[in-house]
Amino acid sequence: MKTQHFLCCLAIIAVCFTACKKDEKTPQVKKEVFSGYAQKGPFAAGSSVTIMELDANLDQTGKTYFTTITDNSGSFEQKNIELASQYVQLKVDGNYFNEVAGGVLSTPITLYTLVDIQDVNSANVNIFTHLEKPRVEYLVKQQSMSFADAKRQGQREVLAIFGFEPQEMPSEVLDLTHDGMLLAISSILVAVPYFGTDMTELMANISEDIKTDGKLNNTVLGKKLINCAYSICTDYDMFYSLDKIRKNMEKRYAELGLNVTIPDFESYIQAFANSNLY
């Protein structure tokens, strides 16, 4: 009897274990198609996109999908996504259209987005999503803030670096062809190398500086940004002027066969250039 009882217990444990393992693997989020745009300026066709599942603490689970940018507008998509978590990290590596120089740079960059895909089928990767990422991670991991609240606060603090008001839409929804603030900050950052500073390094330094308190305390970084904005506004004969940035963007999208109206980004750059933030 004891042997039968022991074997019965083992059978029950095995069934429970199997059921638990099955539940762990059962997808909670399914997407027939998940898509978006990757923009610094727009990433070029062939750039790589990695979709990584994150748990509630924003740690990677190991579940990953790989796709590529399908055209020079920065468009990407991934079919048949099945995840146990609603949180993902999007990572884009590749070359991008430089709205200041007016061409696709041969030096690749990497941009990130953190997003809750539970109720959405698309998300963009851009400068806002990249700069806010370390701050969002800190708020969730160290301050136990909800993901949604951390995202809102992270975006608000990134915009405050430039003296801009909060957006109603989340960062991953914004697009260069519709949002003037996004294009303004993108243009300022992409012009920074012409003043002797590496853009990727500058973005990393900004993200690290604001990570724990949400404020850009390093005034040297702030002055680099504001001096760059001022030069864009005042050096009319230079190739990185406001007028040339607009013409470069209009020409690029026309070449892609897309009828878009470039938003007002000039007033945002001018406002930042004339501010006394740093």
C-alpha cells in the first residue's frame, strides 16, 4: 500500500508539474502582424530589428524575434508573434537618413524602444524612445513604478531637457512626419557631430545623466545642445540651417513617393536656442 501511495503521489506531482510548464509556455500576447517605423531620420532598408520579450521587471526572458527594415521609410513588420509577457524591447541597428546632411550615413547607429504591446499592433523607434529608455528602466526596477507611469514620466523629462511641454501621445507613437518636437530634437542631435561631438556618445551621456533623477544636471551637455540649436538657427549659409533641413526632409520623402507635410520643427529649435536653460 505504501508503494502504491508513493507512486500515486509521484503521478500527481508529475501531472501538476506538466500543467504548470504548459501554462508557462501558453502565449498571453499574440500578434498576427506587429509593425512600426524606425527613425532617426528614417532608417534605411536592410537595417536590423530585434524584438525582445521582457518580463514585468523589464528583464529579458530570452524570447526574441528578428526582422529587417523593408524600405527606406524605416518600415518594419514581424508576423505571428506569441509572447508570455506584454512588454517588449525593440532594438534597431543600421544606417539612417541624416536630415542635416541630406543623405544616408554609412555609420550605423542603434536605437531602442520599450513598449507595452498588449493593446497595440505597432510601435515606432525614435530619439524620444531611445533617450527615455534608461530612465523608464530605473523607475520600474528601482522605484517600483508601473510601466505606463514610468513611460509618461520618462517622456516628460526628456522633453524638459529642451524646455518642451509634455506630449499627449506616447513616444513610440510619434513620427517625424507628424511631430515637430521629435524632428526638432532629432535635428539638433544629428547636427552635434559638426561641432566636434559624437552623437551616439552624447545620447548615451544624456540618458545616463537623467536616469536617476530625471534632470540633465551636466550643464556641459546642455550647452552643447543649445549651442548647436543656436547655430542651426543663425548660420544661414551653412548646410545645417533650418531651411536646408526642411528641404532635405521634403526631398527625401518625395523620392520615396510619399506625400507628407513636414511639421513645424523650426519654432521648437528656435525656442530652445533662445532659452536660458543652460
